[in-house]
Amino acid sequence: MIRRTALIALLLALLAAATADAQGPAYLATPPTPGALYGDGQTGRYLLGGAWLYRPDPAVVGIAQGFWRDQAATDGWTPVTVPNAYNAGDLSSTSMAGYVGWYRRDFTLPQGVFGRYVKTADRRWIIRFESVNYRATVWLNGRQIGTHAGAYLPFELDLTNLRPGVNRLIVRVDDRRSPSDLPPGPGGGWWNFGGIVREVYLRAVQRADISQVQVRPVLPCPSCSATVQEQVVVRNLSNARQSVRLRGRYGSVRLDFGQASIAPHATWTAVAAAPISRPRLWSLDHPNLYRATLTLSDALGQRLGGYVTESGIRSIAVTADGRLTLNGRLLNLRGVNLHEQDVALGSALDPAHLARLVGWVRELGATAIRAHYPLNPEIEEAADRDGILLWSEVPVYQVRSVYLSDPAWLSRAESMLRQNILTNQNHPSIMLWSLGNELATPADGPETRYIAAATALAHQLDPTRPVGLAVSGWPGVACQTAYAPLDAIGFNDYFGWYDAGGGSTDDRDALSPFLDSFRACYPTKALLVTEFGFEANRDGPIEERGTYEFQSDAVAFHLGVFATKSWLSGAMYFALQDFAGRPGWTGGDPWPNPPYVQKGVFDLQGNPKPVFGTLSSTYHSTVQIAPSQSTVPSQ
């Protein structure tokens, strides 16, 4: 009898456990929280953080099985927070190749957001995803509301079927990338972390929305008055014609864009300009910022929306003899490349981890940051505040020429370049727009045409910044006429480490004469070293590749060569911290730790390697911006 009772109890416990598993975790809908983690943007934003749910779909059965349906049950779902990389911590080949995952967020709308004068029918919401890797399909309350492809840049969707009470958002993410994607897959130079890897926001809007803002300070000369040119796209969200008025301020200066009557679902491009006498210039040593605001109102003067950004007045230009200048002052930057990555979080970094990356940059004495993709807006705003310049690049990364000649691929690449410029151009820290990294050397016809078209597009969208490209090279490579449209060229230097050009870069002593030949090829271009770096994961002899001693010695040698090139506008070490590259990565280290790239100044746990001292000492002692252009001779 006792045994039978125990057996029954055991069966009941197992049934209860199975029932709990079938029911899934308890999950309550909560409203988003007011505000955003970065300042640049529309007023009325809410962070859609808190508790999300996730479920993997490696067999790709979610659509057929209705993961997208408007159902309260949570069986099959697991609690997570967003940002989230669903394959963080998994460095298998399957993880790198990618798979499908689903996210869910049940939410209620905040109360008291709209004024009493706003009719219920005019109250609307927009959702903004800062970055989803790679393909996203979005449902709201069981209805598909949009799709998007591409990471590192935001996209927005109108929430068209909201309801009182609980709303259910479902996002299907597919991070499987093909060779024609940006960056190309299924491999790549850094780990393919899939998911909603940056924040999600809701924005309250009423009748009309400030959907795009361009704040462009123009500085004719370092001692001149500046002119602030602003262009704003206002979108009518309603089914009725809207009469609106737009006003703004730049610091203490007022701007009046006038008024317009906007047809239903049409847009108004409003423009205004104002002089800024005796401007406080933004620079590396004095990163002065101006608060720029916009206010949109209706014909009765009732507020419809607003926008806030921090702007900096400065000029970035290339001299006739190929020197990069900031406010007319010659630059000799020392910087780092980085990847937004963490061992535990993957690429879904929280504000503390982002702040740590920027803090390391400051500790090093670096004044420039480069990544292979547009950076998180929190890093960009930190660079604005701290006087750090950004090489802003789209992930046209080692793309094969067969795609450079494909009209569909070109359209996607140009669209991403356009979006990067329109999204990020208000940051004074961005020094140039980069078209990509390490395309074919020598350049062929498709690459030549891509460079020409993309450079023209960038100049059209933003005539105030140079356009650049990071390239490979080695002794014997002829001067490339394909680079003629560019303003700046970045050379990725691995002399003494990789054997590019049939071994012609094996000898580090060949670096100095090569740089001289590179300068002779492009005497009117701003030239920078966009990468140089060496794997290191252990103590050992200075002559042994992969040791900390070898890394420090090689870095000191390369920095010494750079110091002899007075025409060089900067050099950036690769990379700030070790990161997951791809399965089987060795990086030229005889004792590697795949899949990690271990060229970092900091290791995976955030500990500085000995090379930190080598870089920091040189960076802090290097004059990275001249007192004035006239005091530094150019060659």
C-alpha cells in the first residue's frame, strides 16, 4: 500500500511538472518605460524593455505551427531580456551559420501620453528596432505588419492594429546570411550573433510625425561664422489633410521652417537655415555641443511632436596635398578598431558594456574608433561628448566582384549607405563615410563602378564629410585608378604577420618603403592605416608569434614607422578587445584558441595585455591634432 501510494504521488508530481512545462512560464504584459538610452531622436519615446519571451526554431517550423498567432499561452517560450543574441555562448558551426529564433513581448500602452485635445482616432504609435540580425518579420496581435533585412541600422513600423489592454508583439528573426548579404555569409570576420541585438522603442505620434532630421553645420573657415542648415521630413499619418507649423532652436538661435498643408499620408520636406556667429567649435580637445530642438504644432498651435539632438560645429576636410584636417588643424590620429561583443552577451551589449568599450578607448589615449559596421548610437553619442572621431563604415566586407556587378546587390548596398548617412549624420564625431573593407586588390571593373557610384551618393547626401574605403595592399600592386573618386584611403597593414602578395609582406622592414610608394600613388588623398594588429595569448620569447612579447614588439615597430610619415593622417590598431571570429580561426598564431581573434589590447575577460602599455604610452605622447594648420609642415 505504501509503495502504491508513493507511486501515485510520483506520477502526480510528474504530471504536475509536465502540466507546468506545457503551460509555459508565467508572463504578464507590462507597459514600456519612458525615455531612451540615447538622446538623439523624437520626443515621446518609450523603451520596450522588461521581460520578453524567446523560442528557438532550428527546424524552421514556426510559421507553419503558428508561433506568430495571438495566443496568451506561453508553452515553448523562455523568458529573456532584449537586447538579446539568441546564440550567445554557442560558438559552434551551426551557430555561425545561423538559424531562426522567435521573440515575443506582451505589452500595454502607457497612460496619459496624449493631450486632451488629441482625438482617440489620431493617437498612433510607431515601433523602432535599433538592430535586428538579420531578417525580421513582425506581427502585432496576430497580423503581420512588416519585414526588414539587414543589421546595425534601425528600422521603424507603424503599429496599425493596436487595441485596448494587452497587445502581443511577435518577431521572427532569421540570421542565416548568404554571400550576397551585408556582411556576406555564411562565414565572415566576426561571429554571426542572431537576434534583436539592440534596443526596441515605441514612439507616440499624433496626426503628423517628424520622421527624419538633418542638422548640418557648415563652417567655411575655422575663424568664420557658421551656418546651420536643417532639413526635416514631416509625415502625415492621418487620412485627412493636416496643416502644420515647424519651429526650431540651435542653441539660442531660432529657426522658423514655416507652415505647410500636407495631404493624407504624404510628406513635407521643411528647410531652414540660421547663422551662428562666433561658434564654439567641436574638436578633439574641446568637444563643444549645441542642443538642437524642433517643435511641430498644428494650425491652432497645439503641439504634435518634437525632436532633440546634440550637434557640433566643425569642418572635416582633405587638403590639396592629402592631409585630413579638423577645423583646419592637421590630424595625426591614433585609434582602435572594435567589435561590439562580449563572451556572455554576444553582440547584444548593455549600456555598461558599451560604456566600458569607450572607457578603454579613452584610457589608451585614442582619438578614433573604427568598426566594420555602423556603431551603436550610445557609442556614437559618447564619442560626441568625448571628442573621439569615428570612421563610419557599412559592412561591404570582402564582397566578391560577382555581387558588385549585380544590380540587386548594388541597390541593397547603396540603400544601406544611404540609411547610415541619414541615420547618423547629426553626430559631429563621424569624420567620414566608408564604403567598405578589403574589396578585390587590384580593383576590377565592378569594384571601380561601385566605388564611383557609392562615392557620388555619399557626397550628394552629405557634402560636408570625406568618403573613404579600407583596402589591402602589398609591394608591387600598381596604383589603382578605381580609387580616384575617394577622398580618403585606409590601408590595412599586416606587414610581418600575414603573407599577402605571395609573401611580400612577410618582412616588416618592407613596411616603410611600401607606405612611401602608397603615398606616391595617392598624393592628394588622406591616407590612414585602418588596421594593424598581432595575435597574442601567452608569455614567451619575443621572436615567437603569438606571445605577448612578440605583440608588443611588433606594435612598437609599426608605431615607430608611422611616426616617420608626416603625411599620414592616422593609424588604428586592430582590435580593442579579443572577440569571436569564425570557426577554426587561427589568425597566424601557431598556438591559437579558435574561434577567437586574439589581437586585442584587452583579453576576453577585459584584462589588459602588456601591449596596452606600449600603445598607451605612444598614443598619449603623440600630437594627434595640430594647434593650427600653418604650424605643421605638410609634404
